[in-house]
Amino acid sequence: MFSKLLLIFIAIPLIELALLVKIGEIIGFWPTIGLVIVTGVIGASLAKAQGFLIFNKIQGELRAGRLPASEMIDGLLILIGGIVLLTPGLLTDLTGFALMIPPVRAVLKKWLRKKFGHMIETGRSQFFYSGFGNQPPEFRDDYRIEE
């Protein structure tokens, strides 16, 4: 896992740097800087808007007494999208903008549900309780991620 993360943290910035240099050669230094700033501002506002929508959906699910599992995955994907949108670079901006589009998130959410389900079924997941009191919360079988 460490080698994969190391590769990601080295390869992605190098690819981004190469893209920015190439774009700078084509359109110039200042337009490239402007492009990075504009995509960052647009990305941050999109992440904020999508985040508020998901937050309201989570509150609605909780008020209705349902576990907002689907909305929580949406929130996670929006958070990841917002983080990569704030990272300078066009490749990360494209990834971040893609995560702000609900149909793209729906495809990723379906994949994540399967992955999480497989991790639970094979016992490759661990849950820790860290809260007040002596007893962990009661878990019931009806808390399932619905399609």
C-alpha cells in the first residue's frame, strides 16, 4: 500500500507539472496561472454548493429516522472532489469536476458499495467505537446501504 501511495504522490504531481508547462508553452505563463486560479475558484464554489445539498439530504434522512448511507458516500466523494479541485493542476481539476457531477458520483457510489460490501463479507473491515459511555452502540441488521 505504501508503494502505491508513494507512486501516486510522485507520479501525479509530475504529470500535472508537465501538463502545466506544456499549456504554458501554448497559451503563455499568465493565462496558465489564470486558468489554474479560475478552475480553483469555480471548483471551490461547486464543492460548497454540492456539499450543502448533500448536507440537507443527510439531515432529511436523519429526521425521517433512516441511516443516510448513500448520502454519506456522496459527501465523501464531494469532499475528495473539493480537495483535488483545490490542488493546482488540470488533471486533478478534471477529476474534481467529474466528482461534482451527480451521474458520475452515482457510478462511483455503486462501485464503492460493492467494494465496501465485499470488505464486510470477507472480514477485511474493522469498526471501532470511540465515544462516551461504556457500551458501543447497538448495531442492527436493517442498517443496510440501499441501491
